[in-house]
Amino acid sequence: MIRPKPCDELSTLTAIKTAAVYVCEECVKTGATWVHLRTCQTCGKTHCCDSSPNKHATKHFLATQHPVVSSAEPGEQWVWCFVHEQMAGY
């Protein structure tokens, strides 16, 4: 299978920002829960994934247009581009 070339947002990453804390910053403010965490590669904030009730990582993208998140889950090494709906491992 031929894999598509990673989009510019993914192919230009030079370093991966990791979670400073392993909590969804927005869920903590409201007392909500989350399933998995994602770290914004533009600003470094960590938010919950789309499997979580509040989908704060997607809401952060929609509000800021910060295009790429990485998984903040232990053992996972991938990034996701919201703009092109593309994933890449690292």
C-alpha cells in the first residue's frame, strides 16, 4: 500500500511537545472527566480527545486554528493534523 505524503503541518515538525501535566486543563476547570489526552504542538496545552465528553482538543483547534496535536498517552507516539485529518507516527 502506498502511503500519502504527510501534509506540511506534519512534515515540518522538528520537535514534539509533551504534556506538562497529564490532565485536560479545561476538564479540570469544570470538574469533567476525560478518556485520552492530546497535546497541542503549537502552544503545548493538553486537552481531552474526541472520545471524551467535551472534546476539548478539537474545540481548542476550532478556537485557535493550532493544527497539530500529539497523543499524550504513555506508549503512544503519533501526531494528528486537524486541517488535513492525517496521522503520522514519530
